[in-house]
Amino acid sequence: MRRFQNGLASFLLLVTAAVAVGGGAGYFLLRSLPITTAREGAAVLRGELAVPSVAQPSPTSFPFAELTIPHLRARSYESSLGELTEIAAGPNYKRYLTSYDSDGLRVNGLLTVPEGEGPHPAIVFVHGYIPPSQYRTTERYVDYVDFLAKSGFVVFKIDLRGHGDSEGEASGAYYSGDYVVDTLNAYSALGDASFVDSSRVGLWGHSMAGNVVTRALAAKPDIPRVVVWAGAVYSYEDFNDYSISDGSYRPPPQESERRRRREELFSTHGPFDPTSEFWKQVPMTNFLGDISGAVQVHHAVDDQVVEIGYSRNAARIFEEAGVDFEYYEYPTGGHNITGPSFTRAMERTAEFFRE
């Protein structure tokens, strides 16, 4: 299941044969032969690529090992949900506040549970960058959670450590493994709940959480479904190529400590270098060979925060590695994929998780 959608002329070199149907804001689907019919009247090209797995170094003890995928793979993730406090009811679901343990820290979250007999499929929902001091559990992503909850999913929107009332330090996504650990402990806690089908738990991430949930997938390759909206920093080379323009960024109170650790990281291992033995162990894109789950990526062309080049480049890498994935572009919607694009993207997201 490899699908590219929307005007992606730059991807024509990725496949040996391609068909494009539509124009203007129409959609384009690319795959490898043979041809079958797809949704929205476009042609789909199906096939598999024989790409060897990337060599995966064994986890060892060395400075900043906790940032690497081998370390994240080697450690364990065991947690469970705390007390559920009902705060509201939706049209066919109930909303609760709860928490779970992650590295001895209490991490909070908003949990929605569908009515009716379970167990239900479930989603760990990971937020993008929001100034930690401004983050509130019941604010932001309300429409996103509501759509998925009404579609019959348990949704656990976690407050990453240091955000809102969650304990710990907001250490950032790209040069720390903390948020990946929080995500995988939430995955464990959700799968342990009696009302959840543990075989059908996926991850959803927005913006910086594109890095978090895909690195979580690299650390736990059997996660069945991962969806990314407007994600950033997959290969780390892309960070150098595209950067991020986020006017909402506010240095946290502990910024000096974060800067010190980052400077120590660069002093120890140098800035990112794809030939460095250390840095080879950090990007999720170097650990695609044994991923058994599927990935879906959404991005709006007019995103002014995260350059769409991140997603296009990730789609190219996934294609070359033979990852089971879908890729969708939208002509409008901005960084949050709002407006008419929102409904279509959410429909595709729900359908993907439902599969």
C-alpha cells in the first residue's frame, strides 16, 4: 500500500512507471506496476521494492546513547492508566482525565472512550509544539480528537512531560528521547486497558510529533499504524535542508539547561553528520528494514511553519525502503490542515486506523 496523492511532479523519478489523473488542485497517485483502480478516479501503481535493511548498531553505553534508536529499542515500556475522572460526554463517547507513569513521572492525558461494548481500537495522540507553560490538557486539538472519538476510537491525547501539569522537564523532541519514551509508555498503558483492543493501537502525531511517533515506530517496529500530520525531522539531514519557522516558539524556563545539554551533545559527537557512527543511530529513516506496520503522512502545500519538503523527502525514503505507506498533499490548510482539507484528511486518517 504505497500511495502518493496531489500534485507531486518532483516524485516522477521515484517509480519506473506512473500515471497522473487530474489537474489544478486535483489528486495524483503514484505506485509501481501493475495498475489497478483507486479512489477518486485516479490510477494506482502497486508493487514492492527490494531494498536491503540498513545495518543497525547494537546498543551500548556511551554518552547520549539514550537518544539513539538501538537504546530506545532495547529498553522496556510498561505502564497502565491511572484513575479515570469523567469530565464530559460527547455524542457517542465519554471524556476522562487520567495519567500514566513514564520513567517515574506522572504524565497526564485526555482520554475518550466510545460507548458500546469493547474492546475498541485506540490511538495515542501526540501533540505538536505548544509552549509548555501555555499547554492545557483540555485545550487544542479538540476537533481532531472529537472526529476520531466519534469514529469509534479510544483516543488518548497525552500531555508530554513538562507540559501542563505533567511532571518532568520539557526536553524537546529532536535531541532527546524523552518524548519517544512518553509515547511508548502511553502505548503500553493504553494497550493494557480492558476496553482497548491491544492488537489495534496506533499513533498519531502533529508537527514535531512527526519525529516523535516515527522514532517510536522505529523503536517498536510492530506498531500497526502511525499517522503524521505536517511532520518534521525524519532523516535529520532534512533538518539542515528545510529548518522550521515557528513564530509561536517560546524558550522554556529551563532553556539554558537544554542549550547546555545540546552544546555538550555537539561537543561530544559533533553536529549532525550522516557518516558519524553516533548520528547513524539517531534518525528513524536508518531503521526501516523491519517495520511491519504502515505509515500515513498528510501535509498542506501552504504550510508556513513546516516546509512540505520534509514530507516529500520522507515519502521518497519510505518508497525506496519498501515501507507500507500512504502520502497525501492538500493545496490549502496551513500547518494545522484546517478548512475543507481538514475533513478529508480526518476521513482518511480514520479509515487508515480502521484498517
